[in-house]
Amino acid sequence: MSDADARVTGSGGRAVDEVAPARSARRPRLPLTARNALLTAHIVFSVGLLGDSAGYLAVAIRTSTLDDPALVRDSVKTLNMFSLVFGIPLSFAALLTGLALGLGTRWGVFRYPWVVAKLVLIVTVLLVGGLVIAPASNQMLNGEGDRTARLIAAAAYDVVALAAATSLGVFKPGRSFRPRRAR
């Protein structure tokens, strides 16, 4: 008898073979060692990105107080270095390791609201970097006006969004979108 078959008792107490509905195919889960390694990498990338964003915010705030155009230009170059060397690689690494964890563990990618919220937050951090931070810093380097307020607001958003994502990963609030089936 296969896993999909079941023995049930029919009327009169005799055993009857009956085919039970097949279980839905489950995704393979990561082995414990691989899961722990991937989880560690995800935490390192995510917290590193939070630190990079906090450092970016600090330099952006300091840049807003400078009067010397040469110092402002040097500060913007430092901000661009933060973005290129740390921000972009860490953002994509956090996104990819998070997706891999979702696909390889019981949490899934779209199964729990907190996982979806973390995904949305990291995607918005990437969008803010590409659509707000990069253009504002490029305009400042080209001498096209002071965009420090925009940089500060964008960096502050990134810090808040990444801190929220970290909290969601720790507390894991909310139930699954799909109720569990009775076993």
C-alpha cells in the first residue's frame, strides 16, 4: 500500500482499501547546516546594511552643515563610496539570502505577512537608493543645488525601514496567510 492509500473500516466492521487524496508536494527544505549558514549570512548582510545606512545618514547630516563647496564635494564622494562599496552589494545580498531562506525553509516567501513585509522593505530600500539617493548625490557633485535634505530624508527612511525589517525577523508577528490543514 502506498502513502496515498488508507485502510478504513467500512460498514459491518471490515477493512476496506480506499484511496486518500495525495498530499501536495512539499518543497525541499535546506539541511540544518546550510540553513544556519544562510541565516548567518542573511543576518550579517542585513545588519551590515543597517550600519551602512546609519553611517550614510550621519555623513549626510554632517554634510548639511558644511559651507565650503570643496568639503561638500568630498563628503558627497564619501557618501557615494558608502553606496557603491557597501550599500548596493549588501542590499542585493540581503535580498537574495532572504529569498533563499524563504524558499528553503518553512517560512516561505509569501506565506507569512512578516516575510512579505521584510521583502517589501528591502525592495523599497533598493528603490530609494536608486531613485532618490543616487540622483540627489549626482546633482550635488555636479553643483546643481543643495540636495542634502533629500539625502537625509532618504537615509533616515532606509535606517527606519531596515530597523523595522530586523524587528520583524526577530519577533515574526502574525499568522500564516494560509491556515494549516488538519493533520
